[in-house]
Amino acid sequence: MLCNTVRKGTNCAFMSTKGCSFNGGVCHEIVEQCNGCGRIVHFDNASYCSAAPDPSVKWKNGVCNMATHIKAAAAAQAKINPLKASKRGARSKKK
């Protein structure tokens, strides 16, 4: 349904015929960590997240999984046993 509280005219999953069913009845503004994200929308001189009604909850346990401005860290390379590596190298040289 269309929001009629904070983000008037936008499609919202929390809107019902009785009003906003989200905790508190309104969406919360973005937090400082959200700055630079591509999901920010501006309404009436305030910024809101288009993916989450309460962005502070998304950042509570670390990085928000919806953040577009933060890249996931690359997985660390597996440790290589030097003894096995030298044996593999010696074996491939014999052929």
C-alpha cells in the first residue's frame, strides 16, 4: 500500500488500512553509517532508507547487509603447508 505517514505516496510493505504497522508507526531517519548509500531517499528535508524502516537496527551487529557503499572484504587466502608445496613442486619437475 501507499505510505501516508512519513514517505507519502511511496509503496510500503508496512502500510495497512489501519495505518503504519511498523514499530512506532513511522519510519526512522538514517543513521550516520548510512551516509553514501545508494538506498537513501529524501522526503521533507529528512533522509530515509528505502530498504529498512529502522536503519539503526541494520547497523547494530556490524555492517548493514543492504549497504551499497560498503564492499565485502575478500576472503583470506588459505594457508599453504610449505613442506607439501615443496613435494608437489619436486614431483612436477620429475615428469
